[in-house]
Amino acid sequence: MVSYYCIYRCQYIFRRHNMKDTINTIEKLKKEKDAIILAHLYQNPEIQEIADFVGDSFELSKKAKESKAQTIVFCGVHFMAESAKILSPEKTVLLPREDAGCPMADMVTEKEVQQLRKKYPNAAVVCYVNSSAKVKALSDICCTSSNALKVVKSLPNKQIIFIPDENLGHYIKKQVTDKEVIPFDGYCITHHLVTKEEVIKIKKDLKGLKFLAHPECREEILEEADYIGSTSQIIQYVKESKDKEFIIGTEQGILHKLTQNNPEKTFYLASSKLICMNMKKTKIEDVLNALENNTHQIELEENVKEKAYDSLNKMLEI
């Protein structure tokens, strides 16, 4: 079985070989501008390779705050770069591709959060990091897929409004029986595309292999999973497992790190649709342009930045 990832990796190796000068220039500019490159695990392999740190949303949130570098080049999508700016307001945060957005983050508006607060006045608003800075500013606390359960359990409120991912919200709801979790009607368009029929078929074709799924997948997909976890949790699970082959139910970019860390193991993507086009927009040329011309700088209103900081910082404290 020749996967899309195998073909893509061959293209990446060829492209990287022909971009040595560009990569050398990026390394030089990083030193000159006291910059660090952060990359999400869903980024193209070439971006992960030039990054100083690669991780999931939670790891990148911490790294952005902890880094002593004065410039952060954030290879991800818009809400992630915003989070870095919120946590490090004194630093320059650059998003190499201004058009790298997140459809799920755009599914919830400030007005909708305000309406939910009026409808459930005693509820705490837990905001998945896949959201805008303005929505974070209206929330009580943020969470990621790796710490959502811990965040929800930590709150004294008996009612929890969970925004904007309904799939992650329902996953948490099933595990927290002493609270009423109210999921918002939003979702990741990439994970949402995976069908139960696809998963059943690949599990049948690759009989005996464990299926590892991200909680952004729909509930019927998670019911088929042998393990459910964030990108970093899936990576850790594979590392600790004695199994040699796995079916992966999250965005294709994770396969690069999985293969790097476990060259003796084989991975199969649960669906060919698990590709986030927004994450794949960033190219090496965009990173170079960002460092050369300080594009595109993330700027936020002061009151939004302060309120969103409280929500994010509460998450980091937990």
C-alpha cells in the first residue's frame, strides 16, 4: 500500500535538497533577529524540519511564553499566532501566511458567546484554543485537546459551556458525569470529513492494527478507536507501544514526526481526506519572507489581549 504521505515525503526530500541556500539564509536571519520558529505538527515536513520546536497547540502555547527570543515566527494558523502574542505581548509574533486560518475558530462569534452566557448565567465558558482572541477574551478559561478534561474537572461550576468544538465537547461530556457540559455547534472541517465506513474498511483491511484517533473526530469515529488523544498524546502512545503498525486518525502532518521518532514502525492514515489545507499553506519561502520583512505581524487590541491572557494563563497554571 503506497500512501499519500510516502509520495509527499519524496517530493519534500527533493524540494529540500534544492532549497539549501534559502534554509541557510533563514538560519542566518534567525540569529540576527533573535527569532525562534515554532511549528505545529500538522505543518508540511519541510517546515517541521526548519523549526526550533514542533508540537501541538498546548506545547506551542507554553513554548511561546517560555522562549527568550524576541521574535516568534509561528508556522501554524491565525489563532495560534494570536495565542503566542497574547502570552508574550512584548514580543514580535509573525505569521508567515496571513491567509492561514481555522474554519472551526470562525464558527463561533463574540455575539454567540454573549448569548450563551445570558442563557446559562451560572455556567463557566471553557474555550478550546482553536478560537479567536476576542472569543478567548469572553471565556473563563481555555483548553486544548490534551488538557480539556483536566480543565473542565478543575472548575467548580456544575454547568460548562464548551466552545467551539462539539466533537471534543461531547467526548468530554461522556467522561464528566457530575457536570452538565453544553457543547457548541462547531467542528474541525478536516477531522469531520472522516466517515465510519472508511474507518471500518481500513480496520478490516489491516486487521489487528490499533486505530488511534483525535477527539476532534465525530463520536461515531471515536467509538471505533482503540486510543483517543491529542497529537502529542498519540505520538507518546506510539513511542511507548510495542506494536509496529498503526492506523492514524488525525491530520496527515503528524506522520512526519511519527516516522522520525519510530523509523522501525509503519503508519496508515485512516482517510485520505485528513489533510488541513490551511496548515499546508506555509512554505519555506513564506518563513524567509516573514523574517526578511517582518510579515505578517500579529496585533491585538489591548483590552482583548488582557482578557484573553487571563483565559490562557489559567489553562497554563492548571
